[in-house]
Amino acid sequence: MDQRLLNSFVVLAEELHFIRASERLRITQSALSQQIAKLEHELDVQLFDRTRRRVALTDAGQSLLEEGSVALKQLTLAVDMAKRAAQGRVGRLTIGFADAAALNVLPTLTSEFARLFPEVNIILHEMISADQVEALRAGRIQIAFLRPVFDEEDFETALLLREPYVVAISATHRLAASKAIRLADLCDEGLITTQRIKARYVQGNFQPYLKRAGIHLKTVQEVNELHAILGLVAGGLGIAFFPRSITKLQLEGVVYKALHLDETPMAEMLIAKRSDDRTATALRFMEMAKKFYRPPR
């Protein structure tokens, strides 16, 4: 059924007066009469009883008014929702994030996006960076907060954060009172780290600095959870390297110490999406993230 014909019918059914209805529709009375006649012909029913003095709905007309009004409202809502989805104002956005992102860029950006687009459903998945790369390529997530552990050819990326590493040590450690620590001072320490695939980025960052300092740190424990690592550190079972954002997690028995400037690698947090993902929500989120963060060059 032609939406225009149905709309003209509903207006006339509400007004029951051709002059008022044609004024609302901004068409001539003859055009309105032709539209109603065409609709009645298409449906093969009489919708109005028309005399010189009055216009009244038939039983068929009354039934069409009830259902037609609902249909027009639903159609208007559907069109509006489609337009808003195309603008990235409704829908869903699936985000993967490395655990460290929850301590810095992720809360700020997702809360700001939720404020700007409250009808977009944000779905979060904590994942290691390597898994996020696979999930992006497979389309399981649209946005990734991850370390630069991938070939950027397939992705649109932006640097969100660069921050120095710190070393987490027990509060009873012999270096706990130091302002800054040299790597050589840690030569006898055991290293607590994440499991190998997750630890690769940190190890790659520290390798040239450890080599320059002439030391090799032995890994004594491999666990993936931040709180588990910190708990082992607090127990004096070893030390751990973290980006500075970790200092937001204050755990009894753990202190964070800066490394000397010439022995401090930098950790980077990137945002990424597939280059061929043109969904409006992903585009809007990337656009907002690039404006929100302007890392120094």
C-alpha cells in the first residue's frame, strides 16, 4: 500500500472534513478525493460514506483507521531508527580492550561516547592484544584498545597514550625507600610476568635496556591477572614491570618505583578498527577518540 494514500486516509478519517483534511495535507480537495478513490479502488472497499453535509467512516474505514494509524507510526519509527542507525546514534558497538586500558583510556572514552550516544549499546570484552587482532579481523569486535603488536596494514589506528614503565616491588623490599631504581639494582630479583604471548610486548620493550645494563632477569612466576601478580609481589616472591597507569591500583604491601630516565622504556596504547569497517558507530567512536586524545609527537 502506498504510504501517501494511507496517510491521506488517516488525516481525512480524523478530520471527517475534506477542506480541513486537505489543508493539513497541503493538497487540493480534488487531489485528496482522487487519493481516497484510488485507495478504495485498490482495497476494493468503501471507506467513507460521503454526502453533501457529512463525511463518515464505514465499518471498513473504522477498521483501517485503527490499524493504519498504528502502521504509520511504526513506519515512521522504523524510518527514524534507520536514519539514526546510519548516523551512529543507535545500535551496538563491540569493543575489545587490554586490561591496562581499563586503568587509563577506556573508562574516559566509553563514558564520553555513552554520554553523546546513549542509545548505542556498548559491549566490552577484555582480551590480550594478540587476541584482539584476530577478533578485529574476524569481525567479532569493532574497536580494539591494544598494544602495537600487529601489522597496521589492515587497520586504522591512532596512538592514545604513551607512558613510562614503573617497577612494582614489595613494601619490605630493600629498595622500597628509593626514589628511582636502576635496572642493575634488580639483577638478583626474580621477575613475575604474564604468560608468554601476553608478556611479549613488555619483554620486547625491556630487552634492549636490560642488555645495555648487562643483566638478565629470571622469570619466577607467570600469571595473567594483574591482582594476582601484585599479590605475589606483595608477598615478596618477585618484582614486576608495569606501565605507570598501574599506580592507580593501590594494594597493601606493594610500592611502585620509577626507573631512571635513561632506563625507562615507554608503553603505548593504541585504538584500532578494521580499515574496511564503515559502520557508523565504529567511525564515530574512532573520530571521537582521535579528537579526545592528542599524544605528543
